[in-house]
Amino acid sequence: MRIALITGSGRKGGLGFETAKQLGARGYHTILAARRMEQITPFVEELKSLGISASPVVVDITDDKSIIEAASTVEMQYGKLDVLINNAAMLKAGESIEKMDIDELRSILDTNVVGTWSVTQKFLPLLIKSDQGRIVNVSSSAGSLEDPQYGFINGALEMPTLGYDISKLAMNGLTIKMAKEFKQYKMLVNSVCPDITDTFGTGGGRPVSESAKGIVWAATLPDDGPTGLFFRDGKQLPW
């Protein structure tokens, strides 16, 4: 059985839970990860009630000790990891360069960039043990330099200096470097933009079930699939 871990799975209606649900329906064992066990236990039980193999693990992606302990737990229970989905992120509106609170900026970068890096680093030994390792970094076209829809330079969102956008630009760069470095392990690493998604049930975006499909697509790529690229709904986006 393939084992997939999804960070940021502690909210009903969120991309993490929906991705776990869709992967589970494909026969994957899904490990739901969030900062507190009480966040994810009900969701694990819900997945099990649907006949999906699932388990919880506590991961605070800003706490190296938490990540190391989680990796140890997964190693003891499963001995490997086939898919890592770096979904956890801090989304804040932010300010302009002139007005941005630097402590808030540090917090965003520590979560979205350093946290993603740390989780990947700590789980890498388990991914190497897989014969079909996949890493999916859930990004945003706000971190694309040239995406015409929401991109950093020419997109419709006219606030390119926000901390969140900067963090996703950095995550996309991290994806490129991961793909090159992990090619020796025959591992596929890609960024995915889920598009604007209604994760709060307010009607502000498309259904979570639609957005999660692109993440699942990248997580289940065949061995000759792409790596080191950026996608939305399985279609390549410009960096």
C-alpha cells in the first residue's frame, strides 16, 4: 500500500482533508498531519467510516522537534513514505514593502518556506525508501512571475509585495532545487496551484473537491511524469 502524508489537514473543508479523502479513495493510506491531535482525530475517523485507510500524526511545521518526532512515528509504523504533500501554510493579507510588519513577514516565511524545507528534509530518508517517491508543494500562482491570471508581475492581483506572495515565489524556487537534487532518487517534485478555493464555505472560489484534483494528480504521477515544474489542474504554469 502506498503511504501519503498531508500537512495542514486539520480543518474540515480544507485542501488537506479533501486531498486525503481523494487519495484514500485511490487506495492510499493517508496520514493526516496538523499541529494538534484533536484537530485531526475526527477527520481520521470520518475517513475510516468511508472505508479509507487513515491515521493521524502531530506535525507543527515551525517546530523541528515536532517534525522529527513525526518522522520517527511514520518510520516505526510504515517504514517508508511514498508521497509528501506540503500543504500547510500561513495565509495573511499583509502589507506593502513600506508598511509590512517585519515580525509578521518572518512568521510567514518561517511557515511557508522554512517549514516546508524542514518537513521535506526530515521525511526525505523515508521518501528515499519508496520506489515511487512524490513530493507536491501546494503553492499559488501569486508566486509565479508570469502567470497572466494572478501572477507576480502581470496578474490581476495588484499587491505583489505581500509576504504570502513572496513566500510562494520562494516555495516555487525550492521546488526547482528539490527536483534537481532528488532526481538521483528517481523522485518527482512539483508545485501545484489549487486556484482560488472556497475552503471556508463562503462561496469565494471553486469547490475544494475540484482544487484537490490537481494535487492528487501530481501525487500520483507515473514514473515518467514531469518533475521540477508548476501546474494548475494538470496544466503547466510559467514560473
